Amino acid sequence: MKIAITASGEDFNSPVDRVFGRAKYFVITDPEETSVEVLGNSQNVNAAQGAGIQAAQQIANKCIDVLLTGNVGPNAFRALDSGSIKVFQFENEENKGDAAEEKPFSEKLFQHIMKPTHMGEMDKPSGHAVITGPCGDTDEFFVKIFSSRIQEIRFRTTGCFFTIAACDAVATLAEGRMVREALRINEEAVIEYLGGLPDDHKHCALLAANTLHRALRAYVIRGTGL
């Protein structure tokens, strides 16, 4: 899945550009391949009109699946929709009151999508679990525990970028906690921490929490206790 983000600079550390058509850059990534490409948008930054439509065509030519941005005008939105590009908007003062198709999402969700800090495998984990959800996504969690406290968590997933964010959020919430406390992390806690998830992706939080719970129970079943 290829994702484009409007940015004011040429890398992920640059501030997000809160406009679409006149954004300075589009940072393009595929989380599954960890590839990054930067696409300049200088021809549209100072355009008098039609910047959104031109920018939509530019990213459509890159076969983008998902756009993460701020404000999108109605003509640009229609152009993106015709190219089957799904749009998710950042929450800001200018779009809070808009009747957007997608609820604006938080900066925290964006950070966990683009910069997950717990993705990867672990040698000799204290607990390990794999669950495939009804949606077909598979989450895998590894936990390292000492004296009933979670020292480290790693995860892998076959899911979309919302699944990546949910797994990383679960790991962030659980790391450093006692096992008993981490078992109380549920779908609602993950969604609240991320500042919300689209309705059709809330199940990502449930799958991530359930997989963590199973990994922790695997640790308990081994006889090391809570």
C-alpha cells in the first residue's frame, strides 16, 4: 500500500503541510517495503487556480492508495476519488467543522503510522502470540518480561497502516507496565490513545489488544506468574 503525505520538507521529520494542492512536497512511502520517495510540487505551490486537481493527477500517476493531508478542496477531492485514492485528513482548526467524508485524524495516529517504534522480531521472548482476525490481518507479538514487568515489546503484522498504528500503540501503552496492568489494555484504550480510528478500522485496535493479551497469557501459562 502506497501512502502519500503532504509535507513542507523532503523527509518525515519535516512539518506536515496542512494544505493539499499547494503543498511543497509529497513524501511517498510503502510501510511494507519501508521505501520512501519525495515528490516535489513546485509547479502548484503558487498556482492561481487548479492546484488541487493538478496535484491529484500528479500523485495518481504514482499509483498512490492513500493520501494523508489537511484541507482538500471539493474539485481536488473528486479528482482523488475518481483515481480511487482514499483521503484521510489531519485535524486542524480549518477542517474541524467541515463535513468531510473521513473524520480528521490526530497527529499521534500519524506518528504511529509513519514511525512505529516497536516493529520487528525478538529472540527468545518470554511470551509470543499470533492471531489472524476476521478481516484477514495477522498480528504477531513478542514480549520480554522480568519480575512480572514488561521490559520490551515487538510486533509484526500483515495489516494496513491503521493496523501498524494500533499494534505500535498497544506496545507503547504496555511497555514498562506490570503484566496484570497490561492485560487491562483494551480496544477502547487504544482508540482513545490514538485520538480515534476510522469506524471501518476500529477492529485493528481490538486485534492488536487481543494479540498482546494472548502473548502475556503465554508467559503466565509457562508458570512464571503475574
